[in-house]
Amino acid sequence: MTFEMLQHYRVLDLCEGVSQFAGYLLASLGAEVIAVEPPGGVRSRHLGPFVDDERDPERSLAHWAYNQGKQSVTADLSSADGRLRLLELVRGADALIEDAPVGHLASLGLGYDDLAAVNPAIVHASVTPFGSTGPHSSWAGSDLTAVAGSGFLHASGDSDRAPVRVSGAPQSFLQAAGDAAAATLIALREAQRSGLGQHVDISAMESMTHGQPQNLSPRVNANPIDRLAGGLSLGGIDVPMMFPCADGNTICVALMGAAFAPYTQRLVEWEAEEGYADEELQAVDWETIAVEVLSGQRSPEIIAKSFATHARFLATKTTDELWAAAFDRNLLITPSALVSDLLTNPHFADRGFWRDTEMDDGRTARYCGPLVHFSADAPERTPAVPPLGAGNDTVDTDRQPHATAVVGAGGPSSDGHQLPLAGLKVVEFSWVIATPSAVRILADYGATVVKVETESRPDTMRTVNPFVDEEAHPDNSVGYGVYNAGKRSLSLDLSKPESRAVVEDLIRWADIATESWAPGAAARMGFGYDDFSAINPEIIMLSSSLLGQSGPYSSLAGYGFMAAAIAGFYEITGWPDRGPAGPYGPYTDFLAPRVIVASLMAALERRDRTGTGCYIDVSQTEAALHYLAPAILDASINGRDPQRCGNEDPHMSPHGVYPSSGDDQWVAIACADDRWAALADTIGLVGDGTPGSDQAARRERAAEIDEAISAWTSERTNTEAAETLQASGVDAYPVNNGQGCCDDPQLQAREHHINVPHSYRGTMWTQHCRTRMSRTPPVVWRGGPCLGEDNYEVLTDFLGYDADRIADLAAAEVLG
């Protein structure tokens, strides 16, 4: 018998835009998802791109991208009959996800309290630009302004131009939707114990902030980041990673520090072979050079010289030559791909990633395939996108919510206030951002997490700025704290044979094990899934890597910068007259965690029903491709690659980032057609010949309009400009830098930055959980653990070791 992961859940999807990704993700994991649409269809059906650019609500690629495998029913919520129809569906549903403006559903008698009166077990998730509470919760919002408030926008782009967002699809709402799916599954798990649902509040702005630990720099007396296209600029040191090559662009991660030094050294050796790197560069210790420069021991000129050398050298090489060198010489180099390149990439074909579906005209539509690869009972998403209202007469409303059935059989097993994941045990061998960030979410909701590191090979994030008071210490990294708050640390040297018994005991203790070593390394160490499942048949093991555990390119070592290049994100971010200008940071590291959490929760549901665990293979790149699904469909069907377009938007004009008073201060403005008159009136752009409601006419005069807006915003602070425009109903938000995020009243009201206990500092600033639940809110009880500070607790309380056994391990130098 096949046990699909989530087949026992029914989810109602009321989302109008790309927040439909939440329901898409859950449908991909086996849930029954019913899209509830107005009679004319949801907004995404009326947005381009369309098949052959012919407007047809049944052929919108924006809609196709995130609605496969769902059913569609119609209900006019403005009418009494439509509202009754929805409540009838709610009565038998497990969850409802929506992206309506704050307060809209409540005004119709369909808020959480109304839904819970009909079905106390319902989990209601709301995706909004700025969150359901706080002084800006009712502000008009969009992708551009949510990204502006998060701090992410300020860090992306060229230093001599306005900050620039990622094009292709509204990234903030996709990330928020992923968070909504993950949080919904966490809340549903709790509902199985208490029989009670709750409201889940997801802010697109806050979802984006988790890629920005640097936002906390002003709070910890650390150097702020500066904008540097395709790279990082921190503490006055520019670290470019995007370089032109002979036939395109390439990402080259030539960083400093223990984790990166061997790769940088091999690059310099190659450059020396061909006469580019001189003796001074060859003599640099790439592990310590950054500390030497920041401490004043050496001039920063040596770092500038190294990157100038890399630029000259890489410009002589083709993308094929660099791709070959990445494998042959073990370098952190990856060509920057176009979206169309993805369709012919042999690695994705070998892994069976694509789902090709024949259209009614005989052509093939190429959809993204599995979000992750499961070893057993992998759900198979139905590729068909439902026609509007196709399920009106077929959806069965005679259904009992799953939690009601479970609790009804034996009564509640909790009082309804216990954290949702209390009792869940996780052992983490993963590091850096993608998987630790996901596991952090489990810890926020009550899981007990043991993170395994060793002093000789600590998590790379311990070596990454910002540091509190600029003290480069492994227990003083703000980023490490953001991604590891609430966990316990066990320092265990896995190279020592005596460590094996400890690992085996951890696996007996755990429900979940995660790792992010190089593909195949776990099995070679004797720590593969077959080894672990022989010890604990119920263990769920997740491996995360750049390109997955199989396929011709799986051995590529790398970080999220490189996955973002492979996935096509760099080529669509920036200005038409320049090369790629972002996105900031190891971008796919920020996208994968939502998929990881949802996949782990689905695997737990399967384990509860079968008694057996499973293995999950996460390709960071494949997970990220789902965030570009509309562009991939457009390339597949219409043969069109998305182009860099700055901050322009196909559906709104004007839509951009404008200068405000102060140094490098900006305000983001996104003007819908029905707000143009208000914008024009506010900035004084009224008179004969002023473009009106015709968006095409406004686009023809975009330069003139942008100049008028810039003249107005330049005379005001970004806060004053945003507040004035919002008072007129125009979507605007300050482009927050780190200080702006610290001062932002919305983030303050929602306690997004919190100061928590920390063993090394006493207290440490970190970020709150990505999502908020109304009845069982997340708890961040400590900062990122100091290396090995929980050795005794883990070994005694969790594994039952006595003092003699711990002493033997210490004598063998295993605990270090």
C-alpha cells in the first residue's frame, strides 16, 4: 500500500497571486488542495505571461506555475450564498491559506474566529506584505515594498545606482508562501494532539529578512554592509563574486577563511600557472588574510589586488572552460545561466526533474518537477491545472477534519498550549545556512536540536561577519546565532573512531538527522541512510547539497552563490545596460529552508502512519527553480528568456526605487492603475498632458514621470515620503538598510529583533521566528550555542552516559 505523505489533509487555497505557491507545495507533498476562486477566476489567471501572449484566463503561465494538482471551485464571497459555500468547505477542511488584505475576510464574516466557530480544528494561514498586526499592517503592499522593508533590497544592486530587486517572480511572496506551507504543517501536527487549530501570521517582509543577519549590525556595534553588485562589501573590504568571462558571466567564490581558503589557493595556483598571479599573491595565507587586514596588520590593497587578478584571468576563459575547471581543479566556479539554459541542462534531465506535459495544440509545457527526492512513497503531483470551477460539482463536502478524527478517537493528548514540535528530536550535522536555517524553525516551535560540530571543523557561519563589537570569535557571530538560535551544541570529532558509538546513540535517540556534507561523504563515513536506518528504522534523514546526491554534476562543491548562478537568478537581476547586479548573498540558501521544513513535516506524517522513516535528497538548486516557475514556463512555451529590467514591473507603472534625502537613502513605490491619480496628485504632477489611467501611455513617458517622482522624494526622508504616499493609498515603503530595519516601527512592533540569553556574550541579538502562531507562538529561548557548551547535558540527559564514559571520551580527545 502506498502512503502518500499528506493525502489525509484537505487544504483550501484562497490566494490570488504567487502566494498560491503554498498550496502548490502542499499538493506536491500529497495533500488535497482546493482552490476557491471568484466567478471570474483569481488574479493570477489574468496576469501574463500567456501562451503565445494571447490573453486567456485558462492559459496564463503565471497561473499554471503554481496551480498544478489542485481542484478549482468558485464562490462569490461578496454574496451570502458564496460565503455559505466557503463555510461549508471549511467545515470539512484541515487548513485554509489566503493572501487577502488585512481585515478583508473578517469584514465579510470570514475571519479566523468565524472559521473556527464552524471548525475548531481549522488552521488558517494569512500571507500579507507586512504582517497581520503592527502599525503598518494595513499599508498597501507589494513585492517591491515588502523587499524594501526587509533590508534585502538595499543590499542588492550597483553601488552607484538605486537598489534593485530580483525579477522573474515576486520573490518576497514566494518565500512567505513557502513559510506558510511549512508553518501550516507544523500547526496541523499540533492540532492532532489538541484538536484545535489556530491562526498563522506570515509577513512577506519578515520572510525576506532572514537572508539578512547584517540587519542586526547596528545593534551589535558591527560594520554595516555596502551594496556591491554580485558580491559582498563588508567592513570596507569589497568581495566581488560575479565576473565577466569570455562568453558570459561567472560566479567565482574566492573568499577568505578556513572553509574557503583551499579553493582560493587552488585558483591562485591556476592563475600562477598561466602567468597571472605573482609571488606576492602566491604567498598569501587565504585562511588568515581577512583577519590580518581587518586588524590593521596588512593593507587591504592585497585583497583588492587578488580580485583584480581574478577578474583579468577569468575574462580569458569561456564558460565551458570554467565549468570543467570547477570539477578538474575543485574550484568554486559556476557559469551564470540563462533561464533557457536550464531546460537543456543534462543534470536536471538525469535526475528526472522536469515534468513535460502535452498541451492541447501538441506542444510541450515543461514544468518544475519534485521539490525534493524521497526514498519511499514519493507523492506524484498531478500535472494538470484545473479549469475554473471544474470541481464545483465533484468536491465532496461530507468530510471530517483529520485532527478531529484523531483526537476524537482518544481525546486530546495536550492542553492545547504545548509547542507544536515538543518531543521532536533532531540531530544536525548540517552547516552554513540552508539546512541550519530550516532546523532553526523546528527549534522555534519546540523541537530539541543537537548540532554536532568540532573545533577543528566548526560551522562556517561561526567565521562569518558580522561579529559583536567586531570581535572575530567563533561564539560571537551574529549570523551563526540567527541560523542556530535555540539549538544545543555537541562538539564531537567525527574523525576519531571513538565518535562512532556516540553518533549511533544519537541516531537511536533522534527522529530526524540532517547533513550537508559533500554528496556521498556521509555514506563513505559510514553515516549514510542505510547505516542510520539499520540502527533506527524510524529515522528520517535529510541530505542537502548544491545539486543533489545523484546526477552528472552532483560532485560540484559549492555554496548558494553558485546555485543561484546555475538556477538563473543572476542573469535576471540588474539593469538592461549592465551586467548582473545581484541578488545579494548565497541566494538559494534563503529559498531552500521552506521546502526543507515542509518536506520534513511531510515525512513525519508518513512515519506516524507507517512506522518507518525515509531518506530525503534536497538539491538546493532544484528547490530554488520552483521560485522561477513562471519564467521557466515562458521560456519553455514562448521561447522567451526573462531580461534584466531594473525595478520595472509588467503590471504596474511607475514602479521603482527613488532617491530620498540623506546618503544612499531610497524609497520604493509601486503604483497600481487605480492609485495613479493619487500618486500624481500627491507629488504635484497634475496638469495638461499628464498621463492618466492608460498604463501604456505612462510607460512611454516613464523617464519624465520618474524624474518628477525623484524630485519630490529627494526633498523628503524615505520615511516621510512613504508615510505621505501611504496616506493617499499609494504603495510605498522606505528601502531599509540595517539601521532602518532596527528603527522600523513595524518590525519593532512585531518584535522581529529580540535579545536572548547567550553564554558567551550574556545576551545576543537575533531574529524572531519567520512565522507567528496565535495559540502556540514560537519561543526563542537562547542564542546560537557556544561550541560544545551542551556536551554534558546531551551525553547524560539525552544519551544516558555516566561520568566514566564521558571521561573516556574526553581522554580520547573526541569531545573537541
